[in-house]
Amino acid sequence: MKPSRLPLDWFACGLMFVLCICWGFQQVAIKLTLDDVPSILQLAVRSGGAALVLGALVLWKEGRAAFSDGTLLPGITVGALFGLEFLFIGEALNHTSASHVSVFLYTAPMFAALGLHLMLPEERLSPVQWLGVLVAFGGIASAFLGKPANAPGNMLLGDTYALLGALAWGATTLVIRGSSLSEANPVKTLFYQLFGAALLLGVVAFSTGTTEMHLTEKAIVSLVFQVVVIALVSYLAWFWLLRRYLATRLSVLSFMTPLFGVSFGVLVLGETIDLSFAIGATLVLGGIVLVSGAELLRGRQRRKALATSEG
């Protein structure tokens, strides 16, 4: 019998607030050091460094039989998808702002919800969720079609890469939910993802000749932040929260991340936010909250109905 998940308490909310700040800053950290370390190489180093630690943990806990439990094939799949996600993110940051990447990347839950709707009967979208999908797509269209005339010509390409990254992230969720990884040790699942990303991104970096790095103080601080804080601590903390607390409520709180991402982009990088993107981003986030928060609303309605029947 699976342990029941807890409702959110102050500790969970506080930890999610800290995690969202970290996740919101990660695109800015990459953008800050593009002159010292290419984006794809940064992501390869981040994934590889964390994968080494996680791989050692998995082998220490499970031994040589760690990857003979039926998770290897889906693990390879999620590793490839995770690598594609970060490949698209890296390319997006080369062409568009960190603010745009932060918002468009978080359309991933919408793509995951659409896929789960087709895969699992219990994951059928409700009318409220379909409304959220339409609102989010309207926001994407507004952000894309309403760009000002003086916008950089490659910004549209970068925004498209960010959306492709979101699509890969959503596909990763589908593979995990529909395979043996759904019951696997979260550390092992994260290892598969990061090892696959490190391998794919490393191959891309070497094949394109983007391996030159200048280890300035700023670059070292950024890489340590990405490997230790983002790829190790924050991801493991997120998995720990998912195993202890209600996932739907955590997912709603996670949408503070793009708000922090946009704020950091403006304050740290001096990025500007045009009106069409502001409107589109608001619609996107509002639509995704409807999609991800509908289950929370249904849970409240069920509890009210149960309380009424018992009364």
C-alpha cells in the first residue's frame, strides 16, 4: 500500500519558494556566462557532474543489479528526451532572452496533460482543463505574433526552441508515468535523465566544436551553482517533496518559477518585456494553472461532497 501524500505545510511551501527561486535563476546563470562557456557545454558539464554523483549513489545502494530491474530501456528513453530538452534550452538561450525561455519552457505541463489525456482514462481532461489549454495556446500565439517591429530577428527562433524544450520535457513525463520508472527510485530516474543529457550534449558540443571554455571566476561560480544547487540539490529536493506531499498542489506552486525567471531576466540581465509578451505570458501561466490546478479543485469538491454526505 502506497503511503498517502500530505497536504502542504509551511515547510513544503517555504522549500518550494526556495526551489522556484533557484529554477528561475538557472537560465540567467547560463546567459551570464555565455562568453566564457558555450551554453551546450555548460549544460553538458552540469548534467555530467551531477550524474557521476547520482550514479555512485545508485550503485552504492543497489549494487551491480541496479539496472537489471526493467528500468534500463525507459531510462535510456528519458535520458535521450532530457538531453533533447536541454539541447533546445541551450539553443534557445543563444537566440532569445532568459525571460522568454523561462515562460515558454513552463508550457511543458500542458503538453504532458494532453499526452496523459490520450494515454490514461483516469487522466482525461476536464472542461476547465480544456479551457486552460485554449487559454495557454492563445497566450503562445499572442507572444509569438505580437512581437514589436524592432525585436531581434532570431528571437522567434529562440522562442521556438524553448517550446520544443517544453515538448521534450512533457514527453519525458509521459515516459516516466507510463513505464516502470513510475515506481523506481527517484535517484535512479534522475540519474538516467542526467546521464543521457550529459552524453547527448557532450557529443553535440564536440561535434560542433563548441568546447572552448574560459574558467573565469564568474564561470566557475555559475557551473558550481548549476551542478550542485540545480542538478543535485534542487532536483532531489523536488523528488523528495513529490514522494511526501500532494503532487497537484506542488505543481501549482512550481509556477512561481517563470515569474522569478522573468524578474531575474529584467533585474540581472536588463532584459525588456514588450506588451505582447507580457499579455501572452500572463495567458500562458493562467492557462497552465487551470490545467494543473483542476485536480486540486476536484479534490476539494470531493471532500465537500463527502463532508455533506457524512453530515
